[in-house]
Amino acid sequence: MSQNFPAMKNDLLLRAAKGEKVERVPVWVMRQAGRYLPEFRAVREKHDFFTVCRTPELACEVTLQPLRRFKLDAAIIFSDILVIPQALGMEVLMVPGKGPTFPQPLKSPEDMERLNHNPDVHKELGYVFDALTLTRTKLEGQVPLIGFSGAPWTLMAYMVEGGGSSTYSKPRSWLYKSPNESKKLLTLLTDTIIEYLIGQVEAGAQLLQLFDSHAGVLDRELFLEFALPYLVKIVDKVKSGLREKGIDPVPMTVFAKGAHYAIEDMAKTNYDIIGLDWTMDALHARQISNAHGKTLQGNLDPAALYAPVEQIAEATKSMIAKFGTKSYIANLGHGMYPDMSPDHLEVFVDSVHKYSQS
Ligand code: CP3
């Protein structure tokens, strides 16, 4: 399926992803669509969270909202990482004040029998593909469109824990007590994600990001056994699967939050871009990424957006000074928080424009 989408007017993101020369560092922000925007809250007053995800017109609308306000260099499709557990047959509720909640988590490995082991990705997640195609068309080439998925470990963590947690002790206990069953679950997730991401590119996604948001509760040894091999299978199979279909592979980003211990391990994979959270050291990551020809993305502390605007501009300037302007995509080190000021985000975005011309 090769579609005729409008020609790109701004491809800074895609060029930076490949390490090509750019006139200015591209900038986008994780969770750039969300509750900090009054226009997003207005949509959410009328529709619940997963209805927005499942209705292409609504998902498209909230994806475009931040682009109307800020000089961003990418759109990221509005969806959630938890649509994969849903596609495998699990119920997920978005409970106000509590976040994602699974009424029936996987309490023991036997519960994996409840899962759909042969999901029809196009049937279960076709609404994401439709949202991507609509959004890519409506963008009119203004900026590239990013697709994404949760990484296998992070999705397993939610499915076993049943929601958010600071320790994820339940899924971590599986890694010690039931390593083989854990790997079965991780493999099912991996194979589903591969099909899902190939479908996203066919539908119009121009770059793909894997969110391993809970990598930080693992140590390097566990990460190398239960997270990285699946991330590697995903990047390799998505790229080869696209080639087999006659489609050019798109750049891929791995964002493993908290995985300080594995920056070099990730730099040795076929991911093009390594996303850094705000606690990771830019200079250290730059040494490693240069040695392996990778682009870096990140990593201003999101909480810096609570500072007075002059301070945000200074912090952004010093962030760019550390990363340099080549092979770099400016972003926060994690997503926007709901109580942040859109005006302060504007200062961050404008400061990247101001301080990164080359
Ligand atoms: O703008 C974008 O970045 C695109 C949309 C996006 C959302 N979730 C929308 C969303 C993306 C890329 C995600 C990914 C996601 N979802 C991650 C990985 C990134 C990360 O934060 O580490 C994770 C862990 C989730 C799971 C999830 N979904 C959580 C923890 C929450 C927050 C719950 C809360 O109440 O704070 C969600 C809900 C969610 N996903 C919201 C948005 C805008 C807010 C919920 C709402 O509108 O009610």
C-alpha cells in the first residue's frame, strides 16, 4: 500500500534522524497533545480517553492542536501505548486521578491463557492506522508524522501490575519466578508490535518511537535479558518487513526511560535515535552516540518548564550547547505534565529555534 501523501515542506526531523545536515535543530515534545491545553480538555469533556483514540477524526484533531500553537517540527499521533494490551483482549480503563487501570491484570502466568494469542492487528488496531492516514493527509506536508508503540517490557509491566506503580514488583517477580513464561509474554507482545508498527508506516507514519517507560526498574542484567532482545527484534523485523513490502524503512527511536546502564548497548542496535530522559548526561551519551553514528533526542527536565521564562530560555540554550546541533532532536526528557503552562512550552520551542541555527 503506497499512498500519495502531500510533499514535505519541513523534513528537519527526518534529516536529523539520519544525521544529515540541518539548518536548525528540529523540536517536538513528548505528550505535546494533552491536558495542559484547554482545547484538548474541551474535547475530553465530551469524549472519554479511549473514544478519542478510537475515533480517527478526534485523534487527528487533538494531534494537530499543539501544531496550531507552537512552531513544532513533528506531529505525534494521538493514541496510547495500552492499545496493544487491549488488542490482546485485556480491558483497560483510564481512571481520572489514578491513570490506566486493568480490572483483571495477569495475576499468574496461567492467566496468559486469557489472551488472544493470534490477534488480527488490522482489525483490532485499524482505527490507529485510519487516524494516521487522516492526520498525514491533513498535515499537508507541514511536518513529519510520528507513530509509536510501548515496548514489550513496559507493556508486560502494566499487564501484570494492573496499573501504574513506582516499583512494578509484580512483573519483576515474574522475571525471577517465571522467566520462561515471561519470555512467552514478551514474545507475543513483540510479534504484535512488529505487525502494528509496519501497519503504522503503511498508513503514513514517517518515524517510529518505542516507549520503554519502565526500563528504569530493571538493572542492566535484566534489561539485557528481558527488554533489549525484544527491542532489537522489533527494529530489525520492522525494517526488514518494510523492505520486503517494497517500502523504505523509516527512522526508529528507542526511549528507555531510566536505562542509564544501557546507553551503549542501545547504541549498538539498529535504532537510529536514542531518546534520553532528563537524568541522563548529554555529554556522556554524545560520546557514545558519536562512536556508533546515532542521533540523540532529549532531554530538558520537564519540570524546568515551571521556571520563569528567562530561565527556560537559558536552560534550553545550555541544553543545545551540550548536545551540539548535529544528529540532534530537541525534546523534553519526558512528557508534559497536565498543570503546565502552554506559554512556557512556547518559550522552550522558540528558544530551540533561536539558539540552534547553524
Ligand atoms: O502527544 C503525545 O505524546 C501523543 C500521545 C500519547 C499519549 N500517551 C496520550 C495520553 C503518547 C505517546 C502516550 C504514551 C504513553 N501512555 C506512555 C509512554 C510515555 C510515558 O509517559 O512514559 C505511557 C507510559 C502511557 C500510559 C498512560 N496513558 C499513562 C501513564 C497515562 C496518564 C494517566 C494520568 O491520568 O495521568 C495515560 C493517559 C494519557 N495518554 C493521557 C494522554 C494525553 C492523559 C489522559 C487523559 O486525557 O485523560
